Amino acid sequence: MKEPVKLAIVTAVLMMAVTIFFKNIMHEPQDVVSLSSIPFYLYVGYFIWKCGGAKLWIGITLFITLAMTILYAFF
């Protein structure tokens, strides 16, 4: 699979996971524009800068999405 396809799949999965987590598990409303679209912004950033490989961007996207979700959910 090509790198952009891998990143698109990871982005879609993370966006759905954040939405499902807040809607079904936390039962709290979320700021859809800022929180659910974080992986999308990082995906766009991959195409703008093209530095590093797919594994680096997947790691960064996963880390930032999880960190923002944890901060938003518990603080």
C-alpha cells in the first residue's frame, strides 16, 4: 500500500474513534470541529511538508490525537 493510503486509513480510524469515544463511552458532547478533525489536519500537514515517512506521521498523529483526547476528557 502507498504511504498516502496508509495515512488516510489511520486518519479515518482515529477520527471515528474520537467521535465514538466521546459519544458512546464518555456520554459528553465534544467540540467536533477542533477535536475530531485533529487527525485530518495532520494528514493535510503530511502532504504540505512531506518530511519523514509514513511511520513517523502515523506515530505523530496517533500521539497528538490521544493526548488531546485524554486532556479534553479528563481535564
